[in-house]
Amino acid sequence: MVDKERIDTASKQNNSVAENEKLKYRRLLLKRSLFIVSCAVLLFAVAGVALALGSASLSFFEAYSAVFAKFFPEWFSVSELADNVVWNLRLPRILLAVLAGSTLAIAGTSTQAILRNPLATPYTLGVSAGASLGASIGIILGRGLTDGPFLIILNAFIFSLIPVIVILLLTKKRGLSPETVILAGIAIMYIFSACTTILQYFAESNAVAATVFWTIGDLSRAAWWQTPYIFVVLILSTTINLRLSWDLNIMKMGDDTAKGLGVEVNRVRKLVFITACLSTATVVSFTGPIGFIGLVSPHICRAIIGGDEKFLIISSSLFGAVLLLFADTLARRVLAPIVLPVGAITAFLGGPLLLYLLIRKKTNY
């Protein structure tokens, strides 16, 4: 009789614990869903403000009316001025900011997961340094595989892929461990930065100014024809990382544990690494190296909703878009009519985060 009572008591306790765990998970799921929805709403609001602000001031309603009037002309009517300002001047820049911010944030999230390093992004692996060298060659020397407006873009894209190729070749001999990838990326970054500095040292002042402005990162060169390239890369990057989100979660526990649970660690790490670097290279070739978006967004989202990659990828993508769009709007308005390079604004956001990481005792990966 006593044994039966003990069994019943233990069973009730186990059921109570299970119910509590289910309740905690439901609350966490609700919190994650609300955060993602909040990021989407915030993106809509910030985009409206960015559309409205400028030398030709529009109201929030006028700005979005100009957008919707293209698709529903019978429901919305706007002035010719508002239509031209929104569609020809502001909307291409806003879309580029949204797509670029999302792409960079996903690349940073996935890179931190596969390398288990809080400071790991494609930028720290040499992608931005390679792009800067390629753009410098195009601006200063006027050399590249093509001429005209694609000279700098194509140079930046090709040179940004060199670190990826070098790292993959090195890891064939030493293995695709996180330490090897990070050290190789840092070494390549220093080499490319030195080459860029030497080019600037012997260049004319105008060419140096143009090179420095490009390497800061800016969205002033935004145009409609650029958005399809980044959109395709964003879709591919999101799809690949979401499909591998479970593997990424397991890999955070260590390579040995992941292999023991059936994860093909080297294949997943290589695929995610190539995807992150290719997507970042595509963005950088159009915008220049806009830093810290891929570093800031994952950390903020991880602090709020935890480290589950399935939710982290989506939330980081939306938050990265909000962050870059907000920074660009601030860059356009803080010293108007002077437009600051957005890379300088994002750097102000990244600096405090690095200090925060230094004093934080524990990081949840």
C-alpha cells in the first residue's frame, strides 16, 4: 500500500513537472512569436518614416499612399511630386537597406553558430577586406574584368570571394575547425588591408577620397536594378539556414557531440560558411562594407528570445533590416542636407556592443 502511494506521488510530481515545462515552452514560443511580429511592425513603421523624411517632406500616409497607388490606383491617389520622390528617390534606397540588413544579419547569425564565436561574422573572415581591395583597384587603377558602372562592383565581388577560396583550400589540410577558419580569415584580412593601404598611399587625393568613402559603406548608390540580386541571395540564404537550423543548434554543443547525434559537421559548416560569405559578398559589392549589422542583430535577438536558430534566423533578419534602415535614416537626417555614410552610424552601434561582450561573463550560443 505504501509503495503504491509512493508511485502515485512520484507520478503526480512527474506530471506536474511535465506540465510546468510545457507551460514554459508555450510562454517562450509566444514570446518569440510576439518579438518576430513586433520586428515586422517596427520595420513597417521605420520604412514609412524613411519614406516621409527628406528635403521634400511627406506625411506617413502620403508616403505609403504613393507606394500602394502603383498597385491599387482606384483606391489611392497621390500627387506627381510624391510619386516621383517615393518611387525614384527614396524607395530604392529603403529596399536596398532592408534587403542588405536582412542578408548581413542572417550571415552573421549563421557564422556565429558554426564557429561558436561571439565576434565571428563574414567581415572578420576577410570578405570586406577583399571587397575593399577589389574596389580600390577599380577606383585607383581603373583595372578590372569590365568597364563602366560594373567595374567597381565586379571587382569588389570577385576579390571578396578570394578569402573564401583560400580558407577552403587551407582547411583541406588542417580540417574545417572553427579555430582554423577564424585564424585564416584574420590573416587574410590583414594582408588585404595592407594591400589597400599601399594602393592608397601612392594614389591621387581624389582617388583616395573616393576609396575611403566606398570602404566606409553607403547606400547612396542604390538603384532598382540592384535589388533583384540581393533579394535572390536573401531567399537562398534564408532557405538554406532554416533547413539546417536543427543541425546548427546541435553544433553549438561541440563537434564531437554533434557527430555523435548524426550531424555531418564538416558538410554543414562548409555549406553555411560558403552561403554566408557569398551573400555578404553580394551585398558588399553594391553597398561597400557596412559593418556591425551582422554582429549587433544576432546578439540583441539572442538576448531576447534565446539561441534557437530557427527563430533566431527569422528575428535577426527582420531586426537587421530595421537596424540598417534606422541607421540610414539617421545618416540622412542628422546633419541634413549633408548625408553621412551609413557605415559610420552602424559603427557607433557596434562599438558599445563589443564593450558589452567584454564585460559579459556568459554568452548563450
